[in-house]
Amino acid sequence: MKKLFYRTLASLALCVSAHAGTAPPAAMTPAEANAAAAQVKLATQQSWQAYKKYAWGHDALKPLSKQPHDWYPTSLLMTPVDALDTLLLMGLKTEASEATELIATRLSFDQDMYVQNFEITIRLLGGLLSAYQITHDARLLALAEDLGTRLLPVFESPTGLPYTHVNLRTGQVRGTISNPAETGTLLLEFGTLSRLTNKPVFYDKAKRALVATYERSSAVGLVGSAIDVVTGKWTDNNAHIGGGIDSYYEYLYKCWRLFGDVECKTMWEHSIGAVNRYLADEVRGELWYGHADLHSGARTTSQYGALDAFMPALLVLGGDLDRARRLQDSNLKMWRLHGIEPEALDYRTMKVTSPEYALRPEIVESAYYLYHQTGEAKYRTMGREFLTGFLRHCRAQGAFAALKDVRSKQKADSMESFVFAETFKYFYLLFAAPDTLDFDAVTFNTEAHPLRPVPVH
């Protein structure tokens, strides 16, 4: 297996380097795409085995020190839950069975500890619901309902905007300064739980939070970077599409896609107009999205980065293929600057401002959405370039490690669970046969957990 890994990596590297700075590389043949998909599957399997060997029962593996890492005093099995639907999708039956049994027999949310509502919702609630919809294992739905019930107290603020943290056992809440991503990225998960359990409270609370976020848009239609959930007042006027805001825009559209909620569609249409008017930026004939003042829409900084790279995928869903294509070309330019993307750069100077690479998936997600929608070979070719850099620079101790600096390629002792949930999954779907997953039958939550529509009872 190791020989296959390095032989395929060498082949991918040659395909990219042979065309660097010359004509565009040739489109991948079906055999090459199949080989790339097999390589991603092998990398996933090997990373799972490393997790199993060194961090079994814990939230994540620290790949350099071969030590486990937990978010809280008690593990909530972040990696197994986040990985499960990816293992199922790839047909890794042994690994999926291992993960399922560990979750079903060891995971308990009856813990006297505060957790972050947003991350627990997108990773654990989303992961449990997606895996349940694939397997119909009732134990997974029971865990999801228990978790959702324990998270509900976060919504009991004067504004309906959720507090950031909740104690899973006592229901006590804390954390009054939040952001649009944390207040508005909950409806796909809570709404799916609502439909599966026939309990409207889950949908209603998360929908109220999304609407409350939207209602606090400025006069020009933008949202800021931080908001007080008690007063509903903005505490940071920085508007952008990056971390802390990104998935709010994603869920405005996706709650229309998954639930047919017309109010979500209306909010999306109003919001994307403001985003394209005030945040989109033309530089050197390239399309980027920068930062602006919440109230005036005036440009503040020309910052863009790995988290912003989700935007072409969202533009694809929204039907704006022209902007999606152009922005993905900018994503590729960002990647090529140092052979792997930085957390952030100044797109006017093309200088890195945050040099780390956390193994993020968004740039691959956008390539997948564009390839699915257009069938254009260039997006698989991009994906091959992304995969080559990922394999070359991040491979570590049988798993994958984040980078402290994309310029030096110095590694960091971190492999977050989203590598399994998102990065491996989107790479695999980009190269695998189109019938691997029915794209039109699912809506991915922001952690790449595919959720399916549930009829209203």
C-alpha cells in the first residue's frame, strides 16, 4: 500500500510540474481520476489507522507527537463522528463499523462541561444526522436528539441569538459576544433533527436565530464580525465573507435548498446582492472578495484566504457561474503562490499575512462544485494540483499535519477532525465516479456532512 501511495504521488507531481509555467496540463483521463480517488481513499484509511493506533477514543490525533488531543475534559469523539459518513461514502466498511460501534457504545453527552455550540452542532450533530440518514442506525439518531436537546438552552437570549457556550448537563449558558457564523449556521442541523423527530422546537429556535442575524444587517445589507447576543448590537463593524461570517451566507441559501424555506431564499437574495456590491473587488482583472465597513460598505482591507475559498461553491449553488469561475481562478493563484494556500493574504500585494495551513477543505470543495456543475476538466486538473501539494507537504507519521508556515512548509502538530469530514471527502468526490453521491439529492452542511430532505409529518 505504501508503494502505491508514493508511486501515485510521484505520478501526480510529474503531471503538475511538467506543465508549470507552460501550457495548461492535459485533462485527467478516467483512469487517472480513478487512481487519484483511490489514493485519497488510501490516505483516509491510513490516517484512520493512525488515529486508531495513537488516539482511539479521543477527539483527535496530534500526528507529529503521536498523542491524543481532546477539546474538553471528556472526549466527545470528534474524529469518529466527523469521519463516519466519509468512511461510509468511500466504502471503508471495517473502519465505518469501528467508528459506529465506538460512537454507539462510548459517546455520552451527559457531561458537566461547557462546549461551543457552533462547533458541536456542525461537527457532532451534523455528523450523527448524516450517518443516521445513510445507515438508519437508530442509536445515532438517539444520540443526535439527546445532543440537540442539551444544546437548546443557548437560544434563550433576549434576542434569540444563541449564546456561544452551554453546559451539556446543567444547561447553563455563557458567552455573549458571538458572530454571524455562530448565530446563523445552525438551521440545517437543527432543522433536519426537527424533521426526523417531528419536534418543531429544533427548527423554530435555529430559524429564529438565523432571522435575528439577518434582521441586524446594516442599511447597505452587510453583517459585521461580532455581535452581542443580549443587546443585538454589533461590536465589530468589519464585514467580509471569511471566518466568523462565511457559513452564515452559506446557510441562507442552503436552508432554502434543503427545506424549501422561502424566507431563507428572500434573505439570501438580499444578502448576496450586498456582498457582490460591497465586498467583491476587481484587481488586475481578477475577482476577489475583501473587507468593508459594515455601515458604509467602504473598502477597508484587501484580505482573502483559505476560508474565503468556499465562496465559488456557494456561488455555484446560487447560479452565478461566472463569478464562481473567476473566483476559483483567484483561489488557484493563491494556492500557487507557495504551492499550498495560506490562511490569509493581501490580494493586492499577493503577500501572505497569515502563513499557516490548517488542512482546510474549502478550495477543494469549490473545485468539486464547479466540476459537478460544469463538467469542465480544468477543475479536476486543479484538484490534482491541490492534492499533489497536500500529499507532498502535509504527510506525517502515517497521517497528515497542518503547516505552521506555507513558505517554509514547517509542520504543526495538528490534524483536526474536519480533515476526515471535509478535506478527504471533497478530494474523493472530485475524482470518484459521479454516481458515488447524488449531489442533487443532498445538501452539505458547512462541515461537509450530506443531509437529505425529510418530509414534513
